[in-house]
Amino acid sequence: MSIEKRDITVWYGRLEDAEAFPDLQYWQGQCDTVKFAAAWEMVLEAHALKGEDLSESSLQRSVASLQRRESF
């Protein structure tokens, strides 16, 4: 078993004084693979918290049609 090292930044203060998006710069600096892995980890955690079987998960499917309008 390997232990993954993570850098964590902690901020103390009133919620009203907090930055709107404190981790925006961090995520903008990450590659797509890291972002997707983090998103998938959140999906897995959400299913675990709900007690759902991961095999029941699926992507939402929808169909849309876009057409260009002629301007008059």
C-alpha cells in the first residue's frame, strides 16, 4: 500500500472574508488527466455516501438540435 502525499492549504477566518474561488489558480495549472481523476474520485465518493452500487451509475443522455437563424 502506498501513501499519496498531498499539499494542503488551510485558511482561517470568517466565511464572508474568504476568496470567491481560492483554488482556481491551482486547478487551472493542472492537466486534464488530473482534473478528470479528481472529478471521478468525487463521483465514487458520492456513490459511496449514498450507499449506491457504482454499476448503477450512468451518464445523462439527451439529444438536441441547433439550427442557425437567418437574420433579417
